[in-house]
Amino acid sequence: MTGVPRGGAASGGASVPSPCTDVCRIDPRTGWCEGCLRTLDEIAGWGGLDDAGKRAVWKRLPLRRQALADARDAPEERR
């Protein structure tokens, strides 16, 4: 999923889904899960977040994905 999920219990839709992809490894360089790009705090707190909080996490993920792509595409001497 690339966008922020819509809906939620308050709007009559389903609850905001977890971004988990079942690839659960934390990258020590970024502190992000290699699968879903969440931090350990975001993963641990997911169940306690309301839908607005979950959507806020989803909103950060594309920025992280882009940061990883930018780092991957950067010339070696800049890393």
C-alpha cells in the first residue's frame, strides 16, 4: 500500500489496516522495519492507536520509502 488508508470505525468503514508485510527485521541504520518501515515504537504501539494515529503512521511511510530509495541511488562517496 502506498497511500494513507481511508475509512475507520468513525466513518463507517473498516478499521485502518496494519502496514505489516510479515518481513520483521529492524534495520540498525534506520531503526525501521525492513518490511513495513515502522519503528519499534510504532509497531509496539499500533494496537493502542486510534484510527487517526494509525493513519499518521501510514502517512510517514512513503517519506521513509523515498528516503531509502534516495540513499540507494546516491553515489557511493555520499553514503
